[in-house]
Amino acid sequence: QVQLVESGGGSVQAGGSLRLSCLASEYMFSRRCMAWFRQAPGKEREGVAHIDSGGYTSYADSVKGRFIISRDSAKNTLTLQMSSLKPEDTAMYYCAQVSFGHSCYPSPLALASYNIWGQGTQVTVSS
């Protein structure tokens, strides 16, 4: 069974940076869409960034120019580099992956496109 384990969350002041990592437990890691989602208290979970098997990426408008998603297939690791953080970035951040043989398209930042989830890592940005 595929497992995703996030790490790297924490507390930071506005304008700061954090790097989130997601370690996947299986060797087919590089052949699937993966994404980062976040959920703030009282709000729905939303897509932040995605990367597909070809390395194509997309971002939510709210994080474009500030966040970068990448993957290291040799280490089965997905990363989210977050810069210029704002208080509104405060949320639980989740790593997500599609099942083998499935696609995240046409909606790569939609919740319903993914069915494998990590447990989340908390990011708190203070003003």
C-alpha cells in the first residue's frame, strides 16, 4: 500500500520561507501526478500545486511566483519550496498522489483527482 509522509512544516514570520517534503513509499513514484493541497481552519481543502510524470507543473493563482513544486525520483520525494509566505498561507498542507494507471487531468488541482493522501504537516505564518 502506498504511503505518503509529509515533513517540513512549522511556524515562520510573514516574508519567510519553508520547504515541505513528501516521501512516497513506492518505486513507481515518478510515473504519477502528484500535488500539494492545503486546508485552513473552517475552509475547504484546495489545490496548491501539481506536477505530472513529464515534469509539467501548475499552481493556484494565490501562490504563483512564490511556491515551487518539484520531485526527486531517485529519492521518491516531492517538495514544495515556499517563499514570501503570508499569514493567509497558514494551513495544514497535504501531499497527494493519483493511483497507478489514473490521470490527474483534466483537473490537476481538484480534490477529486487524487485518492492517495498523506497525514499533513502544519504551516503557520505570523504577521
